[in-house]
Amino acid sequence: VQREEKQLEASLDALLSQVADLKNSLGSFIYKLENEYDRLTWPSVLDSFALLSGQLNTLNKVLKHEKTPLFRNQVIIPLVLSPDRDEDLMRQTEGRVPVFSHEVVPDHLRTKPDPEVEEQEKQLTTDAARIGADAAQKQIQSLNKMCSNLLEKISKEERESESGGLRPNKQTFNPADTNALVAAVAFGKGLSNWRPSGSSGPGQPGQPGAGPILAGASGLQQVQMAGAPSQQQPLLSGVQMAQAGQTGKMPSGIKTNIKSASMHPYQR
Amino acid sequence: MEAPPVTMMPVTGGTINMMEYLLQGSVLDHSLESLIHRLRGLCDNMEPETFLDHEMVFLLKGQQASPFVLRARRSMDRGGAPWHLRYLGQPEMGDKNRHALVRNCVDIATSENLTDFLMEMGFRMDHEFVAKGHLFRKGIMKIMVYKIFRILVPGNTDSTEALSLSYLVELSVVAPAGQDMVSDDMRNFAEQLKPLVHLEKIDPKRLM
């Protein structure tokens, strides 16, 4: 019995603290709604609701805890009713209940719900009984299925929007472009380091003579003028090999030249 | 004529070997404005700086297989600024924990007769391009967002054509050798630019 009493006390304390927290958050939410209603944003309201729901959850957990004795088995009986002010009671209830009298007790110690609420509950139970067990089960299942469908849809949307899949045309960079630009800066790929046939110029690279840059969906592509390669341009053929390999448009003439070209692309 | 990896060489005197730490990415033209805004917020507070540079890359072919590469850069919109000569070594690969590309770097300011001097020395111009874009700084980090233009007629910097529909974004730090925590700072900064731009260490040899 001692243990049970201790348990009761402990669970009552836990319950008290939970309820106090709940009261505080409700109070602050009401304050927010009343005073800051013109500045209030939906996420802020959602936050408050989430807080309340979390606290109700923990309250439920406390009540369901195995160490909590069944409060249902406890009975509260008022021992003394007096119309006089009770300072102790005032302190404990933070000034809300000044007098433990005949008017206060029925409200505070009530265990039965309001008559209207009782009516509604009776109505609901008769309705539920009327449907029958099978139909009720079916309804439960369909509700569960709809909820899970909805949850799945929401999580899928969230996942997709994070990966940017929802807005494919809003891609901010193109990896193929990155590679092309880095190659251009690192060793001049795509710049003026190859020339078409017929150009001369001792030691000076000629103009590329490439057509306009076509930016296809995959990024950078180059249209090459398939001129007959000149005789002494190992540089040209070496680089064109690399570039033509990229586009897949290698003219056949260049192949023969590559065999005769030296290995290194940079030799003059 | 390639120098051995710099971190193996003892410091015997002379100048400190500087390394360039580099991260690169790109951004499509239509997203440039958002990137610039973000960079203006993240970087040091200063007037947005634009630049228009003409860079020429010179090669000296020696007996070895790989030629010696020097980069000469001049400013086209700032008259009177010195030319900039730069040597960049081979990137030091192999350390997977290092988040940035690291290579030896020597920077020199020169007078305007740089190209003549290089030609006399035996260098030949391999390629050239025009870079036009914006420059930002954050501490020792330098962020460049620029578009590369190909020069259609050699020597004529007016007839240019954009190389692609993107801007190249480079985050670089020039620091003495051995300071690898620099790459961690760079990576943290690069994180803040996602998902607009993905700055990463790109090995140029992979793109050859």
C-alpha cells in the first residue's frame, strides 16, 4: 500500500507538471492570437499547434505509463465545504479558486460530462452499433488506406522538391559546360590552338574556323569544319581527334593523318 | 623541365614556394544573377569588381616530352596595370583527403614587352582567350566568375565569341606550401554555394 501511495503521488506530480506546461503553452498561444494577430504567420501558428499536440501526447504517455495507478479507481470526496476564503487553496490554484464552496465543487469535481456532451456521445455510440462490425471494419480500413496514401504523396513531393526534380528547367549549372570550361582554361581545349587547312603563319596558331557554338541539351558541342587536313599539322590532328571524338563527327580524312602524326599534341 | 613536387623540396632559401589551391565549377548564364547576389552576401564587403583580361599561354618545347607552360595575362580595361606572368605546376594528386586541387604557383608582375621577351626566349603562343567577369574576395580566398571568349582572329581581341553558355566559377587561394587547412575552409565556403554551383576539384588531365 505504501508503494501504491508513493506511485500515486509520483504520477500525480508528473501529471501536474504536464498540465501546467500545457496551460502555459495554451496561454501563450492565446496571447499570440489576441495581440499579434496582424503579424502572425501560418508557420508560427503551426508551431504553436505542434507544441500543444506534443504536450498532449506526453500527457497521454504519462497517463498510460505502467507506473501510473488507475486514477479511475480513486475517488475524490469533498470533506469540508465552507464559504470562507481559503488562502492555501488560492495559492495552490494560482488565485483561480478562492473559495471551496458549494458553487465551486460541482464544477471542479465533476466526473460526468455535460448533458449535451453526454447526449452526443450516446448518439454516436448508437450509430456505431447500428452499422455492424463488418461495415465498421471496412470503414476503418479505407480510412487507414486513404491516410497512408496521402502521407506517401506528401513525402514523395517533399523528396522530389529537395532533389530539384520538380523543376528540371531551373538547373543552375551544367556539368558538361564545367568540364569544357576547365579544359579550355587548363590547356586551351576549344580555343585557338588548332587551325583548318590552308592557313599559314609561322608559329602563330590560326583561327579555329569552327561554326557557331551549338548549345544542345547536353551542353557544349562544336561543329567542326571538315577540311582536308594540311600536311604538317600534328597539333591540329591531335587536338581534332580529341574534339571529334567528343562529337562523333570525325571526317575520314583526318584518320589517315593521325597515323602519320607524331604522338605529342604540342609539338610544332 | 617540370619541377619535382614542391613539398618534397627543402626550403633552402630564396622565395617561399607558393601553392595555389583551386576549386572549380560553372553556372549557367541565366543563374548568374543569383550567384552574384549570393556571393555579394557571403564575401567581403566591397564594390563589385569586374575585369576584362586577355590571357595568352606560351609553350617552350624542350627535349623532354612535356613542354614548359607560362601564362601571360593583361588587363584590357585597366590601362597602365602591369602584365601578369604565371607559372602553374602539375597538380599534386593522390591525397584524397585534400579537398582542393593543389599546384605550385609562381606569380610575377611584368612590363608590357612580356610577349616579345618570351618570343625571344623561344616560347611560342599556344592559345589565347579573353576572360570577362566578376571578382570577389573573402579573406585570402579569391572567387572569380568569368566567361571565356575565344579569339577568332589571332591578336585581335575585338572579334571574340563566347565559348559556352556558362560562366566558369573558380575559388582559389595562393598560400605557402603545407597549409592544408586552407582546403577545408575552401570546402566550407563551397558548401554555401550549393545548389547553385558545385565547386569541386577537377583534374584537367582527366579532360584531355
